[in-house]
Amino acid sequence: MNIRLAKPEDLPSIQATNLQNLPENYLMKFWMYHILSWPQISFVAEDPKGRIVGYVLAKIDDDATDESKTDLENGKVYGHVNSISVLRSYRRLGLARKLMILSQEAMSTIYKASFVSLHVRKSNKPAIALYRDSLGFRVAKVEHKYYGDGEDALSMRLDLPT
Ligand SMILES: CC(C)(COP(=O)(O)OP(=O)(O)OC[C@H]1O[C@@H](n2cnc3c(N)ncnc32)[C@H](O)[C@@H]1OP(=O)(O)O)[C@@H](O)C(=O)NCCC(=O)NCCS
């Protein structure tokens, strides 16, 4: 299994993987915007035949004037993981953990991000275990009815080395 930076030509495969794995799906321009704006923090996992079996898509945020954010967040550069998934038959091989660590390292070293944030469904036990138990994220807050179907999100956060 090979893990490498995501490229624009990977986007159709990334989108197909997303459709198979998650109810939150996005238009191609959303994926393209991320890869072109922050090309060093999104990664893919590919099998020996070069097929994409997992991805992490992330962005950098530095909006110092967003009133919906806390004082702590304002003025800080931080990373945000928008989407991550691994095809079912490739799970529990450590791929998501590796994808996350590579993205986190790039956020920290290239963009000097001070933390990384993400949202996860309250019921998504595998993903919560990945973030909390394996990577050390904590729950920053619960966002009620965050998802389109009314489910709450856990807003999770991990401080990055400065
Ligand atoms: C969540 C997801 C990305 C994890 O991918 P993965 O490649 O299987 O995860 P990893 O193999 O890197 O797991 C690393 C650690 O996370 C935890 N973990 C991952 N899946 C788990 C599960 N099903 N149950 C319990 N713990 C789990 C474990 O601590 C695991 O370490 P271990 O295997 O040594 O016990 C994958 O299940 C997935 O694609 N799910 C559907 C999409 C999704 O929910 N994405 C997250 C949206 S917020």
C-alpha cells in the first residue's frame, strides 16, 4: 500500500470512494478547491495496482474575524479535516491513521497550524476511536443537529506541535 499526496487527477476516484463510504458528499469543485488551494495536506492511499482505496481531504483556515469562532481560534492558523474514508476491505490496516498523521505533520510544518479540527457524527464509533484513542483528539464541543438528518456532531480538536 502506497500513501502519497493527492493530485487533481485522483479526484474522480476520491469522489467515488467518498460516495461509497459516507453520506456527506460534495461536488467536484469542492474537492478541486481543496487540492488546488492547499496541495500539501491532502493524501491518498493506493493499492499495488494504483487504485485509490482511501483519502484524507483537508484545508487550512486562518479567518481571524469569524465571530462564530472562539477567541482562542481567532487569529490562529489551523487545519480542518473535511473528509476521510477508507474502502471497507482495506480497513483496520492503519491507513486512516497514516493519512491523518501525514496531513497533520504537513499542516504543522508547512502552514504552522496550531491545531487541527474536524466534525464527526456522534454515532460514528470507528471514526471516534480513530481520532480520540489512536490520534489523541479531544471533544471541544457538541454541535446539535449539525448534520442534514439532524444528528449531532462532535467537534474534535488536536493541538499540533509548534
Ligand atoms: C473511520 C475510518 C476512516 C477508519 O479507517 P481505517 O483505515 O480502518 O482506520 P485505521 O486502520 O487507521 O485505525 C487506526 C485506529 O483507529 C481505531 N479504529 C479504527 N476503526 C475502528 C473500529 N471499527 N472500531 C474500533 N476502533 C477503530 C483503532 O484504534 C485503530 O487502531 P487498531 O486497528 O490498532 O486497533 C473507516 O472506518 C471509514 O472509512 N469509515 C467510513 C467513513 C467515515 O466514517 N469517515 C470518518 C468521517 S468523520
